[in-house]
Amino acid sequence: MANHKSAAKRAKQTIVKTERNRFYKTRIKNITRSVLEAVDANDKEKATENMKTANKYFHHCVSKGILKKGTAARKVGRLQLRVNAL
């Protein structure tokens, strides 16, 4: 348990931020999975549609500080390569 008021506050903030980050990261995984499933099914239209959503959401996470800019760019780039290969 925290011995100082500030340490107790930091502990509470950590819990809130951890929960928020878990939400964003889970959503990132789900969106990525939807793109990959469409690619595996050779459904170019659905893959392109899901890719637009993924691109938008990755960059949204960058603005929120969940992902770094380079990480989002790398993930989007790799997904886009898979979609373009269809």
C-alpha cells in the first residue's frame, strides 16, 4: 500500500490508464484480425474497407498516445502490403 498521498494518487492513475490502454490495444488487435481474415478469404472489397478503418484507428491511437507514430506506420504498412497483394 502507498505511504504517501501522491503515491496513492499515482496508483489510482495507473489503474485507470492500464484499463484504457487495454481497451485500445484489444481494439487494435481485433481490427487487425478483421483485415487479415478478409485477406485470407481473398475478399478484396472487404479487406480494403477494413483497411480504411484500421488506418484511421491506428492514427487515432497515435494521437491518444497509445502507439508511437513509427509503430502505427509499420503496422499499417505491413497490413497494406497484404491487402495490395490480393
